[in-house]
Amino acid sequence: MSEALTKPQEAPVNNDSPKSQLALAFTASGSEYFRIWVVNLLLIIVTLGFFMPFAKVRRLRYFYANTLIDQQPLAFHGDPWKMLRGYLLMLLLFGGYAVSGYVSPWAALGVFLLLALLWPALWRSSVRFRLHNTSWRGLRFGFAGDTADAYKAMLPLFLPGLIFVAANTWFLSGVDDSDPQAMKEALEAQLPWILLGFVLMAALFPLCLQMIKRYQHQGYRYADQQGQFSAGAGAFYKFGAKFIGLSLVGFICLGVTAAVAVPLLGVVFGNTGMGGAVLIGLLFTVVYVGLLSLLGAYFTARVQNLSWNATRSQALVFSSSLSVASLTALIMKNLLLMIVTLGLYRPFAVVNVMALRLGAVEVEVEGNIDAWRASAALSTEATSGEMAGDFFGIDMGL
Amino acid sequence: MSAADRVACDYFDGRSSKRHPVTLGVEDGHAVVEGEGVSRREPLQAVRVSERMGGAARMVSFADGAFCEVRDHDALDALLHATGYRDSIVVRMQNRWRVAAAGIAICAALVVVTYLFVLPWAADQAAAHVPASAIETMSNRTLEMLDEHVLEPSKASPERARDLAAKFARLSTPDGSKIAHRVEFRSAPLVGPNAFALPSGTIIVTDELLALTDRDDEILGVLAHELGHVARRHGVRQVLQSSVVGLFVTWYLGDVSSLLTAVPAALLEARYSRDHEREADEYAARMLRHNAMSPELLAVMLGRLERAHGSGDAGSGTDDKSNDRGLPEYLSTHPATAERIEALRRP
């Protein structure tokens, strides 16, 4: 397996091999996807949710067939019947968690811990399933990340999580919840630990994000190519600090605007009662939603750029230059149209956000892509019984 | 077979990423692929065709992972038609705008029927099975919170309070059943004249409401309305219905912003609340008649309440169109007062 990875076959990369750009294009159209979406929605409702994995396969097939890299589309090969098993497993786990709460808090805690412990393994098998079932030019992608590394990548979030669970159990178990005084004291004793958990979570989040992205991008495989990821935790902490700074500035501006605007509007409109109040409420909502869109767009765009600019393989170099301003504008436009159309604009919104995000990515390749061959390791893996982890066809995300 | 019946496409063998320009045709039940360095002939049963999805390329794939990528949709359709191939029903549905429009209409109809009839009915059924201890705990928590932030101990005369509670306890319910309840009095300068029921049966009357009238019978009318909420389990039903509405709105709008999802959810829930108010009014009218009292007592009180609040806040809507401070009905948790009074006066 490692032999295939370290030894580039047939196309030795040397200094004078030609470099070329592979153009990325997303050709899906809102009106085509709208019809797929409506039919999916109808069939999901009519089958009481049973159609969900089938709908997902249809959606992915459509999106993949319209994602062109160097004019050749991606293809999705996932088996919806396998994915149905994954859906049922998820339903069982989350349903079990919801129901166990009625039985006893201890049962809920047990199921919660089980979910948390299983989560990295489920996540890994989901990423693997998705990539193993994706192909381009007839060759399947692959994922090399192993289960142990999936647990390591998510470890930074387990620590604060453990503090939350432990503090909850330690201070609240055995407290009579019909006695408000005892309840209040227990909650007060618990508070510092909960705060500690939140601080730790904020402090560890950039590290966790970096480890997760590194795990994913280093695991990507195609033919003999294996992902490499060069962004360190420092870059993610810098991003995190900027994000927190932007949020603080944004919310302070919002507060100041509200403090100035409300009395001002009061002066302008006089005592018109409801009319003025509705206007102020509306204005405030628009500004607030604008700020949330900006923060969401900033997070999405910067994480995408940071991650993909740090990603390459032996012969491929990725770059991403997604603009925060255009993503913010698009998100706001989508929100407005979704409100006006009572949500019917949603499929159009999904398509135009994907087009913007994919259009911002560029791929440069060294050498001749025509000569790439399926990795020996990947093809044996895909056909052998090692796919047992994919028995449930778990597919999260998108 | 003539070259005109062949479809130009790209062939990939599934082992290398090399693209081979080829032509695809059908000869005596076999798919035939011909091109430079490629020559394949496979029985049609062993060949799969991907569904048509808009303008995206379609795959004609073979068992070993090799496939043809076809962009000339019309030529492929003609070729497939000749073999007797038919698109699946879902594909045919997806390609028609008329089906999409019908799909939206059916989805919308299902959602509306669920919202208007199925959900209230299901919440009613489920409310009967919520354990009394859970209702008790929930109600006690609510009262504690209210006592801490909104309500103050009552300053009304204890005699009048005791007298009112005793009078109310002597009234019988319309169907003769006993409904566990307890009447409590509180001062509420922030809320003003009001009364409300907790699902456990605790009915809270504010001093400000007592101050509106000297006639105890009118207060009994309000208490009968609140008992209606208790008898019909409105509190628990509202919690159940709101959770489902909230879940649906969040799912439908996506996790865009909690604020954006809260507004439509609140509007949708307000309708349920108005229905509950009407039901409670109806219950009060029947209970009053049953005890040889007039529903007019509640009607008079509603009028007093509206005049006391004046601005249409605290949930009492107004139908006075010239009053721009009144909330339109669809925004309000209560039906318009004039409409409620009229309904109570109907024989």
C-alpha cells in the first residue's frame, strides 16, 4: 500500500514536466435542481422519510454530474439501500438518546456517552464512504485516514465535553429538583466548571478545526496522489482571533447603532406608536441578519481558503480565493429571496452558493493527467471485505 | 448499421484516467464501443445507463467499471428509444414543470392540513398521556420564575380573595366533572389586569384585575375562561404543538438564523393560541349558563380589560381599524375582543 503511494508510476514528475491549470466549473442550474428538489420533497413526505437516502443520492448525482474538473464531471456511486441502513442506525442512536431521557437521566447520559464515543468512528466512515463512492475520469477517490487518527483529531473537543458531563453528573445527581433552593445551590456550585468548559472549548476550537481539516485533507487520495496539508495550528489560531475580533466589533457596532437609532427614529417619527416600533424592529432585524451573514460568510470563506491553499499532492496544487464580500452579498440575497418566496428559492440558493464556492478553487497539475492509473492499493481495498465499515453506508453532511 | 445511428462520446476504462474518443451504437442486442485502441461489444443486459438530469453528461457503464460519457442527449435518447428503454417514473417527474407545480401544491396541502387539523388533534391525544408529575413540575417552575421576576405578593383583601375562590369552587363544570384547580392572587404592576392558568390547574388572578370591578360574578366569568384552558389541557397542547412547528420551521428554513426562524414559528403558533382562547371562551359561556349565570359577565370583563390596556398590548387585540396601535389579528395571540364579545353574546 505504501509502495504505491511513494513511487509515482509511469509519470515521473521532473522539473521540466509541463504545468497546466485544471478549470473547475459548476454547471448545475437552479431550475433543474428545483424540480429534483420538489420531487424529492414530495416523495420524502409521502414515504414518511423512507425516501431520504434515495433523495440524497439523486441530489448528489446531480451535483456531481455538474461539477466539472477540466471539463470532466465527478460521479457519485453510492448505493441508496446501503445508505438507508446508515440512516436507520443514526435514527436508532438519536432516537435512543431522545427516548432514554424519559426513562432516566442516567440512561440519557449513557446513550450520550456512547454517541460521543462512536462519533469519530462514524465520521471517519462517512468521509470514507463519500470518497470511495466518488469518481473522476473513471477512477475512484479514496480516503486513507484511519480510525485512531479520527479520534485524535476530535480529542480537543472531548476534554471540555467531558467537563460538562462530569460537572452535570457530579453536582446535579441526587439533587431533589422539586426543591428550588437545593437546585439553585447545585447550579451555582456547577457554574464555574461550566464556564471553564466554555473557555476551554473556545481555546481549543481552532486547534480542533486544524486537526480535523488536516485529517481530512491528508487522507484524500486519487490515483497515486495523496493529500498533503501544510497549515499549522498557528494559522487557525490567527483566523480564530480575527473571527472573534470581527464578531466583537460587529456586535458593538450593532449595539451602538441601536442606542443611537432608536431615540433618533423616535424624534423623527414622533409618537406614532406601532408604526415606529415596527419600523425600528424591521431595521434592527435587517442589520442583525446582515451581521450574521457576514460572520457566517467570513467563517466559511476563510476556512475554505486557508484549508485549500495549504493542500497539495505530489502533482496537484490547490488554491482557493473565495471572497468574503461576494459570499456575504450572495447569502443576504438568498435570504431575502427565500423570505419572499416562502422558502421556494432554497434550491436556487443552494446551487448559487456551491457555484461561487467551487468557482473560487483552482487546481494546477504537473505532468500529463491522461497517464494516471488507479492506485493498486485503492482498487484492492475497494473490492476486498475491508469495506465492512461501509456496511452501513453512513453519509453525513451536504 | 450506419454511422449516423452511432453516438459520439468519451470512453474511460476505469483503470487509467485516459480519455478515449469513441462512438457508441447498438447491434443485435449488444452495445458496441468503437474508437482508437478501443473495441467492446457487451450484451445490453450487462450495460447500465445513468438517468437523465438536465444538461449533465450521462454515463453508459459496463460491469468492470469502464464507461462512456455521453453529452449528445438527443442522439442517446434516440438510441435508447430504439432498444425499448424507458426512463424511470421519478426521472419523468423531475423533467416536467407541471409535475413540479403539482408537487408543490400537494406538499403545501399536506403541510396545511397537518397544521390545521392533524397536529392539533395529535397534540390533544398526546396531552392526555403526559404524566401529571411532569405537568406539576413544569407548572411549579413557571410559577417560581414568574414570582421571582414579574409577580409580587397580593395586596388585595384576603377576605375577598378567599370569598372568590370559595364561590368559584361551588360552581359546577358544564359536564359535571371535577377539575383540580387552585386560585391564587398576585400583584402584577408590570402585567396589569390579567388572569392566566398553568397546566397543573393553578389559576393566577392579578390584583389589577380585581380592581377593575366590584362584581365578583364578573371575576367568576374570567375564572371560568381560565378553567377552560385547564380542562382542555391547552398549556400542554401548546407546548407540544409549538415544538413540532418550531422543528418544522427550523428544518425547512435551514439553520440560517435563530431569529429568522423564530418569527414565522411565532406567527404559526399564534393561530393555535387564538383557537385555544375561543375554546376557553366557549367553555366559560357553557359553564356560566350551566350555573344559571350569564356569559355576558365574561363579555363585560373583556370590555373592561380592553379599555384598561387601551393600547392593545398584553394580548387583547382590537378590531378598531382607525386605531393604528392595535395589532392585526394574525400577529396576536388572542382573537379581537369585539369578536370574542359578540361570540359570547350569541345565544
